[in-house]
Amino acid sequence: MPPFLQALRPHQWVKNLLVLVPLFFTDQAFLVSSWVASLTAFGSFCFAASSIYLLNDILDRHEDALHPRKKHRPIASGRLPVPAACVELLVTVSVCFGLAYLVPVTERSFLIWPMSYLVLNVAYSFYLKRLVIVDCMCIAIGFQLRVMAGASALNVDASKWLQLCTFFFALFLAFCKRYEEVGRQTEATGQTRKTMSDYSLSFLNMLIGPLAALSILSYALYTVSPETIARHRTDQLMLTVPFVCYGVFRYLFLVYSKSEGGDPAKLLFRDVPLVLSGVLYAGVVMMILSTAPAIQ
């Protein structure tokens, strides 16, 4: 992949699929206009995320050069010059706002969501990533903004349980990533992240376990909440809980037994059982919602 494309980290765009989550959990899942709005919002967040990746790689290029894996990134390795990366950053921000402007929301401009995401992550890049625990919470809030943006694109309210599930699961992934980074710190030639000295494997273990449980519990409560049953006219979404349990447990297995978890986006595509569980989950959700009684 050419350096300028690699710097965008297109494989990380899978995280922005959270923008589409509200579409699957509303009665608009089979409307073409809703798909157009959601996919446009998805595209806006993809370029917003790439803008932040470029900014981080420009700012962290010296630290990344010390990391056993990150040193191969285009900017840290010198394959993409900093001036060219700055130009690319301006282009991605422009495309992000251009797509956001095209999302046809009625109550307020959709621009507020990618703008909030960019403001949060700029603050993260310049300061918040240096604060232990706060750095991971910023990542989790970024995931939550994606879900809220997806709901806004459809002019619907995002379920509170779904927002909680997103927040807990994103925190779970963030701390799993820190776990992998702490484990690989001995392979580095210097301090690769300022908060690495504050994290320890034992401390991260105490956080990862409860967050895995909270992710599953909040999703399970979402499927059986009266609001969800009334909205979808079915209580059968609880049948999808085993798929979520397997996905979380499989990820824990890969983190602890295979020393993976440093890049969740790649892992979600590379691990066949994890991919299969995700496909089955999506298929069962669509089957349940499509067979729910129609509104009279």
C-alpha cells in the first residue's frame, strides 16, 4: 500500500461501523434513504478518524520510531514526509466536513458529531493521552460519539443501554490494547508512550475483567428492556446474547493466550472464529428484526 494510503489506516475504519449500529436496531433498516444517510455519516467519521491518525503520527513520530511495531508506520519511518502528511491532513478534514454536510438530519446539523469527535481527539493528541486512565476513557467516548452520530443521521434516539454497552466495550478494548503495549515494552528501545510507566499488567487485569462483564451485562439488559421490546415489537433479541458472550470471551482468549490485542481492528478481520461469530450475530439480528410483527 502506498505510504499516503497506509497513513490513513483504512483497516481502522471498521471501528466506524458503530455509526451503522442504530440503523440495524430501528425499523429503518430496510429503507434505502436511511442507508444512504448512515453510509454518508460513516464516510464522514472514516475521514475524521484518518485525520486524527495523521495528526497523532505527526506528533508521535519520534516516540513511534522507538516502538517495535509502530516504527514501520509511514511517518515514523520517513516514507511519508511530514509536509506531505500535513497536506493530507487538511484534505481528510475537508472531506470529513464535506460528507457531514450532506447528511440530511432535521433537528440540528450533523456537523456537530464529527466536530465533537475531532475536538476530543485533538485534546487527546496534545494533552489527554498523557493522563493515565483518562487516555482510555477518551477512546471510549469517541466510540460512544459514533453511535450517537449514527442515531442522529436517522433522526432517532440512541438507546441508553446501547450507549452504555458501547462505552464499556470500548474501554475494554482500550485497556486490552494497553495490556499488549505494556507486555511489549521490553522489546522497545525507549519509552513508547508517556503513560506506560503508570500501567502495570496486574492493574490492567483488574480493569479488563469487570469491563468484559459490564459489556455483556449492559447488552443483555438492552435486549430485554421494555423500551427495546416496544421499539422492535419482539423480545427475541435476547437470543443474540450468546454470540456477544462468545465474541468477548474469544477476544480475552486472544489477549491472554495469544498475546494479541494491540490492534483490535486487524484482529477482528484476522481471527476466523471472531469474524464468524460477528457474521452470525448480524445475521440473527436481521432475521429477528425482519420477522417482528409490523406496526398496525
